[in-house]
Amino acid sequence: MSRSSSFLAAMAIALALPVAAQAPFPGIGRAATPAEIAAWDIDVRPDFKGLPKGSGSVAKGEVLWEAKCTACHGTFGESNEVFAPLVGGTTKADIEAGRVKTLVTGDVSRTTFMKVATISTLWDYINRAMPWNAPKSLSTDEVYSVLAYLLNLAEIVPADFVLSNETIAGVQKRMPNRNGMQREHGLWDVKGKPDVRNVACMKDCPVSASVASVLPEHAKGAHGNLKEQNRPVGPARGIDTSDGKAAPAAVAAVSPSLALAQSKGCMACHAVDKRVVGPGYQEIAAKYKGEAGAESKLAAKVKAGGVGTWGQIPMPPHPALSDADAGALVRWIVSGAP
Amino acid sequence: MPSQRPLPGRIQPAPEGFLDARQIEAVRKGRRGFLKRAFAAAGGAMAGAAAAQGAFKGESEILELPEHSRGLGQPVAARAYGLPSQFEKGLQRRESPGLTRVSAASVSFAPLQGMFGIITPSGLHFERHHQGWWDIDPARHRLMVMGMVKEARVYTMDDLMRLPSISRMHFIECGANTGMEWGNVAVPTVQYSHGMISCCEYTGVRLSTLLDHCGYDRKNGKFVLAEGADGSSMTRTIPMDRALDDVMVAYAMNGEMLRPENGYPLRLVVPGVQGVSWVKYLRRIEVGDEEWATKDEAVHYIDLMPDGRHRQYTSIQECKSVVTSPSGGQTLLDKGYYNVTGLAWSGRGKVKRVDVSFDGGRNWRTARLEGPVLSKCLTRFNIDWTWDGRPAVIQSRAIDDTGYVQPKINQLRAVRGTRSIYHNNAIQSWKVSETGEVGNVQVF
């Protein structure tokens, strides 16, 4: 058989196979199973496509909230300690109008409920990413419950409300900023029309006479010593903004204990030498110095969580932490976190 | 050297031949008052100094051979994965103090003030994490393409790395880059004002290859959702025409696999679009017929306008530029010649031209563009400047191939107010004072 006729024969066989057109890359990838799709297909859209059946009451949500959410968001969703406040800044009139009025008038800090137009966004986000240090650990009904509690805090639903896949569409009609979004702008499409127009004037161009804004004096050193953030050679040097203070010591190698604390997420809320959200480790060491049984007591507190010793921001429980790791961390902390 | 009166703050490079060890140490410690006295005593001129202290024989750097010229250096592979010089410690990614409360939901900025060309070294790429970063075992990572497709499919990294690969250079800029400066000047240096931008060569597979492979619904599939595998499971909506254009599923960056902080082993690359859409640790692509209004397109990354409404799905990073040297927080060495340099980019295409002004925008000159000039990629520009010692305000203004001219901050504010946070692509001004110190200012 000539070369061209064998090619034609091969083509004929290929065309006869039904899969040829659909799978240009044989051996690459495989079909996803229904169970796999169900495990990952967690998104919920504004039209509630993807929303699982379930329900949760404001009362159940409050219990969950106290246990899992207050550390970062405060008892009433008002906390600005870790993240921006969730609740506040909306009125009954806003719920009627679907527009948050203080967004027009004020230069106020914006809460989540002042911004969000779609309740599906909150359900989807709580379900996929909350609590912050244990995402995807809430059951479907728990997500409904926590969201019901938040909606009650925002005075969108009454205290005896039960949020469910059936009642959620009604709540959407009461979202305070539901009419507050706009899509008529040129920044969605790569060929969109710009909203601001400048011209490339080259000579004697009109400019205002004065400098409109300069860096405030107090902010000059707020980013550390700029001298150390520049190269020791080249056309310029960094300005010395150390203000006469000695340069901080070079970053020491991370100790195994600190590495453990980092890997377990402790350092998200704690630091060794200062307060962040929770107390500094040296502060804790000083408090418990010489106290008999301090180590086992603290190890239990780390696992169970607690509030009151260092203020009103609770520490969330850490049930997944092993006893060995909790013990090692506490021994390191009470020895001053060296 | 012409006669001159040294001003406080300006750096006088001292010929070390006429300073003794103690005096050199004093200079190194930054006691510039000493320099002023030394130069005053020496008549402010090298000739005078030489006359006063005996003939200048030359610098010790040349006259006394250093150890590295007289000994044996380090062996190969002493550092199996290479590191920058010990003298480059200043150039690091840094957090802006007070911007965020917790470092696992924060941002670190790239040190643009000390970078060259257009490629960001992988270790200096800016970071933005919403719920901390992970180093994921690539053998256990999966990508699923599902939704409005003929057949939902699962791909391993092996599968993805066998598919036809492409390599493209693109910038990635956070939508909130320069966001702290909408109202007024807030940060001292270009690292903090513009450092949420990086530019790399990415290697991976076209998203369209995967969408075709799964048989996406060409009639009703109008959008795709991209989702990450980390705790935040970041999600963003991308219109189908963008997804089919130049979007990539990338596993490599600058010739090596992605860094964990940048999404190892798989991330989405969405050229021209803000960084939040470049989903890291990419695990899932869903084809759908409506937008998703996810948290990062319904609570964050929405731009507050003067009428109290928020713009939703703002994505494209419009044409922008910034002079990186000299820039805020630096002091010029002295009067004389400088190669003023900076970066320009556009999310809508190529940079066509960059103009630079040294008098606060009254008069402009066109800068040299360094090649390659690529679409949706950083472009380096350079321009000659001889500083005469008088105050100056340096600005750059980029124009892209759609003809769009980078706006002034007052023009942006006239349309968008001051509360937007996102998409501030205004012309940046750096004021050079007569001491040589460069400060962040707003001039328009």
C-alpha cells in the first residue's frame, strides 16, 4: 500500500470512531463521578441555584455565634478588632427602599450589611470559608442558623425567625442595599468604555499651582526605616527614618516551637512580645510564672477556648489540636516563648 | 567638581582616600552633619581637600586588593537553590503596618523601588492571602471542570502538564493597588503605593483547551466560575468571552513551578484583570449562565461611587504608570545626571507611549520604552534627567494602544469620588526637594 493510501485508510478508521471528535487528547483526564461533583459543587448563586435544603433559627444561630464567631466578629457582629464590622449602619427606611442612605451621605466605615445586595453571597461565603480558622466545618443547618442570627442582628428578620431554603427568597426582598449595585461601567469588559478622559498635553499644560497633599510628618516613619528598604548602591539611598532609634536586630531563625505555633494558626491572633487580638506570649508567661499546674490548666484552655482572663474577646476552641502539640506549645509559652 | 554648598540630607559620595576610618564610620552611620563640616573645612571641593590633606593617591578599593581578589571562593552548589547577595537584604516584600490586623488575611508589597526590567523575581512577587497560604502536594491536587458541559472532567497535574502548553508574560495587579491614596497621600514609598503589582512569565494550558475538551455549552454557557482549594475557596466570575480569549490555567512562573505563596501547584491567569480573579490553588471551573455575586464581587472588590451605589464586577486594570527611581523615601546622591526609570501597563492592551514631567505636569517629554512591549504586561521606560539641585515634581503618564491617557487623580475623583478604594490608576507625583529627598505628593 502506498503511503498516501495507508494514510487515507487510517483516516477512514478514525472517522468511524464515535469518540474521535470529542476527545482530541486521548488519555488526558477522566469523567468526574456524581459524588465528586456533589462534594465540590458548593457555590450558591443569587437565583439560589445550588442552595441546599435546610433551615436554622435565630436562637440556634445565637448559640453557634457565641461559640464560633465572636472571637473575630464580636457578640453583635460589631467588632472591628480583626475584620470590618458586619452589622450596623442600616435603617428600617433602607430596608424599605433597598438603598443604604448613609452610603450617599457619610464617609463612614462600611459594614457588610451596608454593602451586600444579595443574601446568597452571605450563605455561600459562610458555608465555604467560615469560621476563619476552620472553614467548611459548619453543617448546612448551622449555616442557615448563623445567617439567621446575623439577619436578626441587622434587624431584617424578627427574633423568632427560621431561615430556610423556602424563606430565603422573602428575606432577599428585605436586604437593605439590594438596589445599591450598578453594572453600567467600562471595567467589566476588556473593550469597555473608560469613564475618565485625560489628554496628552505636552507643553505649558494647565496645572494647579500648589501641592494638594503631602505625606503627614507622623507617617514618615510609620513604615519602618526606609534606609533599610533600599539598596546600598545606586542613584539614591533610602531616607533614614529611624528617628535615632537603633535598628531592630536581624530576624532570627524561627525556632521549632514558633514554627509549630505558626503552623497551628496561633500567630494569627497572638504575638510573642505584644498584644494582637489575644495577649502576647511573654505577657502570659509573666502572669503564670511560678504557678503550680499552670501548664496543664493552660493546655486545657487552649483546647476548650475561653474568655475573661485577658478581656472580652473570647479565644475560640481548638479541638483538632493534639494533646502533645497543645502541651508543647504551652510549655514554650510559659517559658517566655524564647 | 563645581563649588557647592552641601545641603543637609543630600548624600555626598566621599572619596574614602581622604577620610580616615573613624570618619568613614561616621558617614556610614549617617551623620551627615559631619559631612557638611568636613566639606566646609575642605573648601567643599576635592581639589581643596586634596591640597589640605596631601595628594590623593587613589581609593583603597583599588589600591588595596580585597580578599576576594586574593583567595579562593565558594564551591558550586554551596547553595543548592540560589539566594540573593547578602547586600540585597533591603529589597524584600513587606507589609504595610496597620493596614490589616492579622497576617493570614493580609498583603505584602513588592519592592518596586529597587527592581529592574519587567520580570518580578518569584521571591519578591507581592502576596495577598484571604485565609493563609498552603504548600499543596501536587500529586494530590485535582482540577474539576463541570457545570454546563457535555462531560464534567477531573484532571490531575500529570494530565494538565501533558496538554499543549503556552508561555506568556503578563502583569498581575491587585484591584486595590494605590487604594490608600484615593483621598490623600498616605504612604511613603512606591513599595506601599504601587507594590501590589508583579509581572512574570507564566506557563500552563489555555482555559479554552479545557473548556473545549469538556464540551462547554456554547449557547448558554455565558460565564465561568473559578474556585480555589484553600480554606477561603476564593471564587470569581469570568465572562465566557474573556475565558476563551487569553485566560490560562498556569502551573509555572518564571521557569519554575509556581511558588506556594502564588498558588502552587495551579492558578488561574486572567490577563489585564485584577489579581483577585487569578484564583490560586485552583480546584474547580464551573460553566454557568449567570454571574455568581461571590463575596469578592458583592462585599469586597466593589467600588463605591459618589451616588452611594457600588460598581459591581469592576475587573479591568486600566492604563497606569509610575516612576520607580527616584521615588518616595529616597534621597538623590547629588546633583547631575540620572536615568529616571519606571513601569507602565494596561489591562486593555499594549503601552504605546510614556511621557515624563519634571515640573509637576506643565511640560512633558516622551520616555524610551524598553522592549519587549507586550500586551497586558509591564513595560519598562527610561528617560534622561540632569538634576540642577532645585525642587522638582516628577510624574509619568502612560498611553495605551486604545488611545486612553492615564488620568490625573482629580479627574478620577470628579467621576468616582474618593471612597472607591479600588482601581486608582492616577498619575503619581514625587517631589524632589533641594536636599535631594524625594517625597510622595499629589499635584494635578
